Amino acid sequence: MRIVDVICVPGRTGFYRDDQMAIRTGAGHDGFLYSGSPVTPGFRSVREPGESVSVMIVLADGQVGVGDCAEVQYSGAAGREAVFHADSASRQISERVTPALVGREVHSFRELADEVDGDPRDADRLSASVRYGVTQALLHAVSLTRGLTMAEIVRDEYDTGIEIVPVPLYAQTGDERRINVDKMILKEVDVLPHGLINNVETKLGIDGGLLKDYVSWLSERIRTVRLNPHYNPRLHIDTYGTIGIAFSNDLDRIADYLGELEECASPFRLRVEHPIDAGSRDAQIEMLAALRALLRERSISVELVVDEWCNTLEDIEAFVSARAADVIHVKTPDLGGINNTITALLLVRASGLAAYCGGTCNETDISGRVCAHVAMACGADQVLAKPGMGVDEGVMIVGNEMARTAALAAARRRISELLPSAVGE
């Protein structure tokens, strides 16, 4: 099937982009906004509306493959690309992507995606957000031409051999840390609550006490209000480097503190994301690897999750090689082409570490659905419910997409198993 046009249009995301450095250094809440001035280049205010661009690949038969360009919530932080602007992305697509794709035959997603994603060494490479959206649209277009789900396309082209079934769903509370936990418990979300612990004074506590109180409350709340006594979610807290700030990056003190958090979380398993921000990729690898070894030495079973400074496929390869975390957050918009997310998830899975198909609240329904397909096809350990911070919307979008996709794949498998005997009759 031939591509006859590529159309792009600016759109909205499910959340906002925030200046992480301004927040970490003291920007206070002003209603839903933040007070103070931005610190990271490209921001006009500490919180801004998220932007997206929908990419529509029009096929000769009139079908349309759709993908959305989007950025993470904390643009420009920890080695990430600068702030995304829809007008600039639209120009890149119209000037460089459309001429390259119109007239091409859509046979292989992998081949086209690798071409669009380009060479990491190319200084003129398309921005990560543009590559993210265009490759989503290509995956959708290939699935339409072949009459399969996107998950089946990934499974077949990458020969994963993985059964397409829903993977554990991870939801985020945003700043509504208690009300949104109740929503998650009622809907029996597999992994919760994220927590958005991005400020020492107001969320972690100078001595870490506020987070200890919150984790204790969280454990008690689950046990008190769950309707199913067998509902035992995994706890996953994102701390944005605040633990390192509070304890001056002293690994002994941080290990002791994580042991205390583990006790607060009991009887539930605990993962802690980005406890330390070491300021560069190499330093981050060194510190997290040392902290992970220290936790094992002390029989503390808290799992470390890497996020910041682990942005590209090359970064992920480095963290996996050093075994610098228990869980690798494959932050989908940062990797550019969705083909890189696929490669990264399979790499992490093969290494024996946990592959988290994540991303950001600042995405769209389209990118959330595409990532659901990729997570299933790659056997991810968990997938982020996105976009937004309202819980219900992201859980519905990603959860329902996984349920539908798994049902279609199972039905197709049953039909293929029955077909030979039916033909014989």
C-alpha cells in the first residue's frame, strides 16, 4: 500500500510541561500554577500547557495511520532535549518527512522506522518528539495494511515470541496524593502511586519524614479500603533526586533511609525511582550501581528505578551493562522513534532487569495507545497509564486498549488453530 500524503496538525496533550529545576529549587504552588520564574531555557513560565502534533499518514486506499509527537513533562532536564514547540515540529515534518514518505510503499514498519529515526551521530537528525510521532503513525499504517493489531506487527517483525496479553498498569497521582490513591485502589491498579515527590521541604521532608508518613499511610490505606483481600499492588514512588538532596548524596544514609521506607511499605513491595541525581549520565550510573550493591549487602529489597540521565537507547544500554538499577524506565518520548522503545524494552528484558514502558503524563491518547501495544508485544514489566494525572482517564485509555488488543490477538490465534481442521472438513 502506497503513502499518498502526510498531514500534520497541532494539538493538546493530557497535561503540562514543568520546569523541574525551578520546582526542585523552591518554586511554590500558586493554585494549579507555580510561583517564581523559570530556570530551564525555553520555558516562559514554570508550568506551561503541553503541546503535540498529530501526524496522519494517508494511504492510497483512504486509510490513515495516526501518531502523536509529544514531549515529557520535564523538558530540558537531566540531558533531555529542549522544550518542544508544535510549530517547529510541524515545519520539520512538512519540509523533511513528507517528501521522504509520499510515494513509498508500506511493507515493513521496522525498515521505515529505522530510516525516519536516522543515525544518532547525525547532527541534523529530526527531533526526538518528531521521530516519536512519525514512527507511531508508521506502525499504525502498517497494521492497517496488514489487518493486524500494532502489537502483532511488533511481535512478528521483531520476532519476540511473546504472548500478547495485558501487562501490569502503573498509575500516577500527581499532586492529589491521597484522593487519587483511593481511585487506584478501587480500580485495582497493579502499580501505584508515583507520588510526585519533587520537593524536599514540602513532599519528602528535610529528614525524609514526610515521605515515610505517606508510605505508611499508603500501605494502611490499601489494606483498609481494598474490596478484594487478594489485591496486592506494587508500590512505586518517584522521588526526583530529592532523597539525595536531603541526605547530601551520602549513600550510607540513603541506604538506611530506603530500608526505613521498606518497613513503612510492608507488606507491599517497594520501588523507588530516581533517589539521587548525580548530574551526568556516567556519575548517575556510578552512584546508582554503588547504591544498589549497598542495598543488597544490607538485605534491603527496595528496587531502584532509573529515569533521569537514561534518555536514549545508548543511555539505556550503558545502564543495563553496568546493572545500575533494578528497573529501567524506558521513557518513550525521549527515545525518539518508537522502534527504539521496542529495542530498549527487549534489551532490558533479555538482561533480566525489569523493563518499564513509561513515558509521561504530558502525552496524548494516541501515544498512550501505541505504547500499550508495544508494551504487550515486548513483555514489559509494567506500562504507564497515560496521559494526564487524573488516574481514571489514563487507566481507561491504556487498560482498555490492552484488553481489546489481547482479545483480538487471542481470537485470531484460535481461528488459525481451527482453520486447518475446518479446511479439511
